[in-house]
Amino acid sequence: MTSGRLDDTIAAIASAPGIGAIGIVRIAGPRAFDIAAAVFRPAGGGDVHDLPGGRVVFGRVVDTDGDVGTGAEGAGAFVDEGLLLAFRAPRSYTGQDAVELQVHGGPAVLRTVLEACLRRGARAAEPGEFTLRAVASGKLDLAQAEAVLALVEARSDAARRQASVGLSGALSEAIDAAQRELTSAYAAVLASLDYPEEGVPEAQVEAPVADARARLERLLATATAGRYAVRGARMAIVGRPNAGKSSLLNALLGYERAIVADAPGTTRDYLEAPLELGRVSVTAVDTAGLRATADAVEAHGVTRARELAAAADVVLALVDGTRPLDPEDREVVTALDRDRTIWVASKADRPRVWTAEDLGVTVRPVSSATGAGLDALRSELETRLLGDAAGEEAWVTSERQAGALREAVEALARVPGAPADLQGLDLETALRALARITGRGDVAEDTLAEVFARFCVGK
């Protein structure tokens, strides 16, 4: 993954691009304190080399080779005032000696500090290289490294919470438990091949394989919810004009996002808004009313509404409970995917003039005006999106993890009843697939490249 060696000393700007009050330059590797001593002067004197881990000192960053103003004689060229944070191996993020320089967060300041470190012998870090070193030193496994990236990229509290679970090691513990069961079964198979006259009870193979397979299938069932946790789910709100779509969007959000009016066709395009539903972040989309119209602009909105409904992860289909059903309502029922659709009888604070049997689907009564039924609707939406992941703590959040789990489950499905030599091959396949998730065992370079390719420099 990296062109340099893991025992090089590396440096990078670790704070986000742009202007901020504080910026961070991170240094890690065997010469981290040598480089820090060359560019930092503690205000109270002393030698940076003598600092114990966990110490924070105030001082000046200097650069004797840079084109900046000159400070006091012998002090080098003054760059900025700031803090130095000392970390001693192995008690650091990378497991190596490390130093962080916290200075003012202007891009020019940070660039000058980084260049000073590079001139003193550090190598510019590659994307994800600090976290790669944490994996190499045993501080993190690959699943936790992916959780680090998910935390950095989290745009919702739901994404943050699930990334935190991954970083805690919950997913890795489940994978490790399956690996232990499969290793036991693999040992029994090898024993039967080496000593066929002894015989190995089938229970020593099939029971742990069945347990491990069940465990992995439960994890694999969380992949859809894990994908929603990372990227969010899309929910389309559809229905005929004046069915109450915009009112329901506003009620779910708790504020007025969409314009509500009695005139049909108020929403001609679509509106999006973020919505948190427990452990899932949702983008709610209010669409144009579904009807035949001669208005070219509205007709385009109707077409787009149908497209949004077809692409959505879940659909809220509203039918006005106070208005008699007509053929267009039944056309909507026919057009929508029932597995992804929740039917809502809107305006439930007023008498409904039709029944669920008339419509031919199960409906949930909701009043946007009074809030009746909203909590139950939120709960059903969350349950629908979570699926089998609802009772699981750790979710599979990347397609890389899901692909490895599928490979392992497919291999384990072939084990029961197979000859011992084929059982051994399938168990090896499953164990290698699980190793790709956590990084425990032999991990190919292309696996590391896939995991760390999306990391930013400095992390």
C-alpha cells in the first residue's frame, strides 16, 4: 500500500483543509523526537528528547532553513507559537514514538511547519499511513481501521454511532469467535486425514461449522442496514395531489420544510431533507403529486416522482382518508413495489371514507395535524430499514466485508457431508475470507490497498 517502509519517520497535516483556529501536524516513527527537537523550542527550556509520553508543552515552532522572519539569535526562524504533544511507543496511535504540533490553523502556517519537518528528515505520509501503522503494530485490526474512516466521514449521528461500535471491536470479536470455531473444525479434519484409522466424530466438524455459519449469516444479514448507516437511506413520499405529502414531511421533520397549500400541484419538483430514525439516517424526499396533467412542468415532476419512488430504499405512499378512492389511487397501488412501500391513510384526525379492504393493502392511519400515528410510523420505518439487523449490535458496513462474509458462508455450506479433503479446502477458504476482514493472518497487499485507498493524508 505504501511506497515507503513502516519504520520511516513520516509527517503530515492531520487537521481538515481550510482555515481554523487550530491546526495539527503529526509526526510518527523512530526519529519523531529528533525532528520535533529540530523545529520546536519549549518556552521553559529543556530538551524535547527528554519529554515523557503524555506531556504537553508550550513553545515556538522554528525553521532555520525557511523563508520566514528571524527570531531571537540562536532560536532559528520563528514560524508560530503552539503546543507539542509527546507520545512514546507503544502508547500512541501508531504504536511508535509520535509527536503532534498544534499551531494556528492557517494553511500557510501548517504548510510551513510540515515543510520544516520534511527538511529535517521526515517523509511525507501517504493516505491512511498513520492508521496502517496502527494496524501493523496491533493497535487496530482492519475492521477497526475501516471504522476509523467511517467515523471521519460520518455525516449523521446514526453513522457516527455505528462507526463507534465498529471501532470498539464488536464486529472483530464476532469474526474472531467464528474463526475459533472453524479452526477447531479444521484441526479435526486434518487429524482425520493424518490418522484415518483413528476416526474423527462428525460432531467435531459439523457442530462448530454450523455454529460459525449461523453466526456469520447473522452478520451478513446486517449488511443492508450497515450500508444505510454509512450512506443513509432514501425515502420517497408519494401520492396523489393534496394527499398530505408535504404536511407529512414537515411533521416527520418537526419543522416546515415544504410549502403546504390547498391548491393541487403545489410541489412540482422534489424536496429533500435529512431525517434521523434511531440507528438509521434517512433522506426524505417529498415528490410531485401523481396524476395525469397537461401542464408540461408538472408532468415532468410526476415522471420524476415515479423515478424517485422506483429508486428509493423505502416508499411512503399516501392516500387521502377523507376522499373517496378512484382509479388513480388503485393505479398507484399497482405501480409501487409492495416490499418497499408503507401505505399511509392521511388526515386521520377526520373520518375515513374508505377501508383498507377497499384499497387492497394494509394501511397505517396518520394525522400530520395532530401527530397521531407519527411515532408508530417512525418505528415501522426504522424496523423496515433495519430488517434482520435490528437485534444486532455490530453491523457489516462495507461491501468488502460483506463480500468476504458471503465467500465464507458459501464455503461453509459445502462442508456438511463432504469428503474430509474437500472439507479441509472449504474450511481454508472460509478462514482466509475471514482473515481479510480483520487482517489477522496473511493479508494480501491488494486488500490493504483497498482498505486505505479512501483515507486522507494525516490519518
